[in-house]
Amino acid sequence: TTWLREKVPDTGDTGEEGDQVWPRVPVFVRRSQFRLPNRPGTPVIMIGPGTGLAPFRGFIQERAWQKSQGKPVGPTLLYFGCRNKASDYIYQEELESWETDGVLTLYTAFSRDQQEKRYVTHCLRETGSQVWELLEQGAHLYVCGDAKMMAKDVRNIILEICTTNGNMDEKEAENYVKKLESQKRYSADVWS
């Protein structure tokens, strides 16, 4: 970040290295709640734009290894987005290779590459029937990234998918999602 870039040691008046004053950077460590399901055959839906991709690379690596060991691996969906495909899609080869190998179904959105912004939430809404089908098969859904907008939008779209594809009213959809959360089938690791 630009904030972190500005944090350089101050050598003080003498310019001597031993006189450096080191900047303080807040760090928080917390236990992750993200775990793949115990059974490799359980479907997994991952929504992680930008740096939210980080934990999902590990998940996909694990699923690829399980598949290479001959284990039956369930559907693995990834919704990934960033601003510009040419400059921000740094794991393109890796992700597309997993898709080619049949490990992953990949949905991408590049918000600044066209006139109208397109986000992972657009892809999620467009594939609502597939998401619903996998949830009904016991899928685990993971959201990682921005807490301010994206995570709330994703939750709202999941509620919408429940009402549209699950023929639920709003209260039933809310209870369904709460049940997914209590069963640890809907997990969010988000920050603002």
C-alpha cells in the first residue's frame, strides 16, 4: 500500500545506522475459520476478488492434488475478479491451467476493462441456478475480500438465489443462509 511504502526508518540527526527509529506497523493475527470440507467430493464455491484469492489458491492446490491421487473431487467453482486483466490477473496461467485440467470452474470479472463495471457479483448472479444446485448438494461457500461492499453484495445475491431458485420467501431465504453459516457451510473472511 502507499501507506506502508512511506514507512521508512528515520536515521535521526546523526545519520548513523544505530540511531534508526523504526516505524510501527500494526499487525493482527487471528485464527482462520477457512477449512476445506473433509470429504473431497463435497462441492466448493469460492468468491474472492483481488487479494481475496489468496486462501483459495491453497484450496485449489489441495483439490488438484486430491484429484491427482485418484480421489473423486467435487465441483470446485471460483469467482475471481480484479480491475484490469492485463495488469492485475497475476495468477491467470495457474488458474486457467487448473480449469483446463478439470479441477476448477472459473468465472472472472475485470471491472475496468469495459465501459460498464463488471464484478464477481455479476458472475454469481448469472450462475445462480448452478450455485443453488450445488448448495442443495451440500456445497461449502467461501467469501474472502472486501467487507464494505463485496461481502454484503455476495450475501444479498445468495439470498436472491435462494428466493429465485429455491422458491423461498425472504424470511425462508434468510433462515436458509443462517443455517448454512451455523453449519460452517457459508464462511467469510473479510476486511475493510
